[in-house]
Amino acid sequence: MNTPLAFLLLIASAATLPTSTGCAAAEDGFGVKEDGETYVVNTGADLIFRVRRGSGGSSLRGAGDLFSLQYHGIDYQDETTGSHINSGFGGLYDNQDDVTVQAAQDGDFIRITVHAGNLIHYYMAHRGDPKIYMATWFSQEPKPGLVRFIVRVPWERLPHGPEAADLHGTDNHPIEAHDIFGRPDGQTRSKHYSNIRLKDWRYFGATGSHVGLWIVRDNNEGNSGGPFYRSLLDQGASDQELTYIINYGEGQTEPFRTGILNSYTLVFTDGNAPGRVETSWFSRMGLKGYVSSSGRGSVAGHVSQGLIPEFHYTVGFSGPSGQYWTDVHPENGTFQCEDMVPGLYRVTLHKNELEVARSTAAVSARQEVSVNGLSPDDPEADPALWRIGHWDGSPQEFLNGDKITTMHPSDIRMAPWTTSPFVIGRSSAHQDFPAYQWMDVNNDRHIRFSLPEAPSSDLILRVGITDSAFHGRPSPSINGWEAKATDASQQPTSRTLTVGTYRGNNVTYRFIIPADVLHKGENDLSLRVISGNKGIRFLSDCFKSLE
């Protein structure tokens, strides 16, 4: 095919491009050809992959699926099922028409386009790269209300993945729902525990004998949840399932974004971690929703004051056009975020994960917008009689806080969730105050503190939480006095704390404590979980992270 791909796209939509009928093999083998019900792509880098053109008579290996992943002569694709979006491209939408798959080649570049209802998925190859470049665009959420690409490799060919997500040895013994399992030694494993904060990873994957398979993300602008969002990445069972999340409902704090192109790359190596992935050539591939660098803008700004050297600060950007984030330079308080799709964005300054300032920015193509004068409204800067933990939007400084993202709360490696009363000035948050509090596990937490004199005016007790379940919220009482019940906060409705995330909507509850309630000497504060619901054990009403 000698006609340039770009010219074809001027006269036809991607859905009507003529299907490749084969091309002369290059010296390195690079090219795409039809072979029965599949397109065969030779990358010219000892990686040959196949994409199924039709259903093949099996719902487990449908049209649009990756059917074979042959690297250095070894096929890493599960022979019984395909790699694909969700459970397959067929049936992503109700009343969906048939899946169509088309291929085109333009010199050193190959593009295979899969149309499935309101979703378009691309597989691309660049001569000499042992990579499968992918991109997904959709105007409506498909079933079951999420979008993820799952690469399925037989486990014995790729056995070294995240230990916390390796189900081997659990004997398929579920301890919660159908996705968290226990081992005989009391440890727990789940696909959910492969999570990492989004801002902390550029790639993930697994390795085998002289091979590594990795998924490298783009800037993740089409996802939802922001820089601290956590979701599953991998599961080690009969297959090593590498899962790239585009939109995912668990622990979600904002609406899904649609109409945005999301790109990611499956990289094959000899076991080493992947390097930088170059995708500027996507501009010539006619991808739905692609926005080149020349059509993007940037934001730069300055945090005027109030940065605490012990904490990391992140500026997040969110709007219908996408999500972005960037770090604040601790030396001078400056920040810059580039390559943003034009649109109106909410600008949020985070101290670790706690929102401490907010602004807005209208981004235009080829322009840099200034956002200056951000000044943290940090509750930790306010004077206080005492505090437990830090105001930073994370419970990781509390008891078990260093384990909650990689294991179930029932795991034997967790310290007991029920502890002795916390004594201000003597107890340690890391050793003596649990990161989570459940109605049915460790309710009625006692905090004891001494005052040199009785206060002459009312005081304010502030309780900060990062999330809650089943409308759980704190209810304090001091020396027999009980605070008025508060309303439940707006939080994700899915499971969170048992599936490796404490992220929700940070909320601060304020309780006015009458002066005559407190007295000189020892005082006793009791903190309980209240809710109109009732659960069992670790699925009972709860809240997370007292600050």
C-alpha cells in the first residue's frame, strides 16, 4: 500500500479505510498481512503479534483481541483467551453492532483500528520497536461501567509479578467477595493490592526467563481520580494479568471523562525495565481525539508562602478536558505543567494528599497561563493543645498505615486493630493509634489528655478523615458530654479500605466543646463510629485516618 495513511484519512473515516491485503515483506520482516481470521503484524524487532479480525467462533477470543504475542519465538499470549478491553470488544454496549477490525500501513508505521460501538481502539507498530502501541477513545462508558485493557500471559511464562497480587498458595480461598484471598499462613493476596499511587508510576509489569512485559502509560489525562488515585494493575493466577486502567469505578471521587484519547504501550524487553517511549509520531496516525503538542498549552505558577519542608506538595489540575498534575519545587515554590489540552481547570494545591489551596486556570493552545499567589490554608499551622498525626490527607503515619494498601485488614501481618487508650504526650501515633476505625472491630477509641487549667472559653475539636464506608462518621464524647450527631460526608460508594485504598474526599468535622466540659487534670475523649447502617467486621461502618 503506497498511498500515505494521512491522505487516506482525508477522504475516509477510520471505519471505512480499505483493509490491508498484505504487503511486500521488508528486509527485517516489518509489515502487516492477513492470515485467515487474523492480521499478523511483524514489528521488525523479533516481536510478531496477531489481532483477530472475526470472532473465531469463541467469545473468549473475539474480534479485535490480541490473539498471539510472539517474542523471540515464544508466544506469551494465553492460548485459550485473548487480550482485550474489559471482557472483549463484542458486547461492550447494549444493541452494539458487530466489531470491525481494519489495518493500514504507511511506510514504517502500522495501525489496526477496532470499532466496537461507541469505542475505538488502536494497535500500532513502529518499525524496529518491540512494542505494541495502543490507544483507546470512547464517547460513552461501556459495560460494566469501566474501561481497562487486560493482557493475559500464562503465569509460568511470566511468573515474577507483584507479590501482593500473586494468588498462588491461596488455594482459591476467598475471604472477601470474589477477589480477595487468604493463604494458610494468614497472609492475604488480591489483584487490588498491586496498586500504586498514579503519580508514582510510569510503568508496571512482570518478568520471566529472559523476558519482561511492561505497560507504559501516557500522561493519563483521560482517567479520573487525580494524582493519588490507586487501582489494580496486575493479578497473578493461572495467567499473569497486566491490567491498564483507563476508567475505573472503585474508590472514584469524580465523574468519568469521555471523548479523550488514552494511549499506553505494551513493551517487551529481555527482563530490564522499559525506557522512555516515544509517541510523537502518533500525530501522523489519524487517531480519533489526538491533540498534538502544537494544540496544547501550559500552566506555571508560584506558591507564595506556607510550604513546610517536611512535606511534598503537588498541584493537580482537573476539568472536562483532562486531568494533570505537577510537583512544587521546594526550593522556590514554583511549578509548571505542560502539554495540557485547552479547557477550564480547577487548580488544587495538595500538601501530601490534603487540599490546602484552590484556584482556576483557563488553558489555551500554544500559551502559558500564570497561576500565582497560591497560599496554603494548612490546619497544621493553627495552634492546638494537642494533635494525633499530621494534616496531610493520608493515614500512613498511624498504626498499620504502612500496610493498608498491600493487604487486607485481617492479614496476620497487621498489628491488632484494638489498642489501649491513647495517652497524649506518651503514646505514639504509629504504634498506638489505628489508621482505620470500624463500628464492628475497634469502635469507641479513648484518648486521654491532661490540662494544666480548666479552659475559660469553648474549644474546637477537629477530626479529619480521608474516606468512610456505609456513611460512617465520628461522634465524640468528653467526660460524659456527647456531641451532636453530624451528617454523613460524600464518599465513594464502592469498597475502598479493604481493597487497598484510603482515598476518598478529605473531610474535616468540627465539634464545639463547651468550656465547662473540660477540667484541670486528666480528661477522657471517646471517639465512636456512628451510622444508620450496620455491617460485619471489616465491612462494617467505618472512617479512616484521624488527624
